[in-house]
Amino acid sequence: MAAMKSKQRLEQPMTERPSEKDARRKAEQYKVQQELQEQTGICLQKNRTLFSTWAREWLETYKKGKVKDQTYYFTYQVNVEKYLIPFFGAMRLQMIRQIDVQRYFNTVQNAETGAALSASVLDKHKMILSAIFHAAIDNDLCFKNPVKNLKIEAKQKQERHVYTAEQAKTAEQYA
């Protein structure tokens, strides 16, 4: 039995364990990164924080209790949970680029009706996204704000049909 175990250990590929040389090289790289980080103030470590995790943390830390409950719920929580997290949620903060945010604004629709969102709602989403990324930068979770300098255009409004006075009277009769 012991002979079998030692034979299995010998048959394991050598690539499974890092060599001492590799360990020293990685330690040296880490040391250089730390020195650069201290001198520049820029975090060089890859961060694996997901957008969904940070967005919820941001809500709890920066908005809950800082704004009125109604504002927290309707302005922030609903928009983050209903629109932003479904689109960006599984993405790592550091990996979200301006093109991803632009795609969001090009495709986002009302969650219930599928209709285009109003310009004011799109502006609210832009403000929230920008604040989330600004706080992430301050917390060394990402380097740039992909919302910065982004231009969003409201979708064309559908033309509304207005009744004439006569049509309104007729409709009123049937109501």
C-alpha cells in the first residue's frame, strides 16, 4: 500500500508545484508592484469584485441612511436591482469598459413594458452608474470610470395622437 502511494506521488506532473525559482520571481514581482503602488497611489492588483457585489455594497454604505427612505428605494435600489445588476451584475468591475456601458444605454428598456426609458430615467441610471464607479475608484476596486464622457440619447418618442374636441365629446359619451 505504501509503495503504491509513493509511486502515485512520483507519477504526478512536476507542474503542479511551483518551483522555488517561480516563487521567488512572483515574490519579486509583488514587491515591485507594492513599491509602485506606494509611489503612484495606483492599485496594480487585479480585483475580482463583481459589479453586483459592489453595487449592493455601495447602496448600503453610501446611500442607505444618507438619503430619505423613499429616495433610497425609488431612486437607487429599484434602478440598481431592476436594471443595472441584471445587465452588469456578473461582470468584474475592472473589466467594464465604456463600450459596455454604451451598449447598456443602447439596449435598456422598461422592465415591465419593454418600452423605451425616458431621458430622465436614463440620466438617473447614468448618475447612479457614475457614482458607483467613482466610489469603486476611491476604494481601489477599479482604475477608471467608464461612464465618464459618455453621451446618451433618449429614444425617439412615439408621436401622440390628440383627439379633437368633437372626438373627445364622442369618447366621453361612451365612457
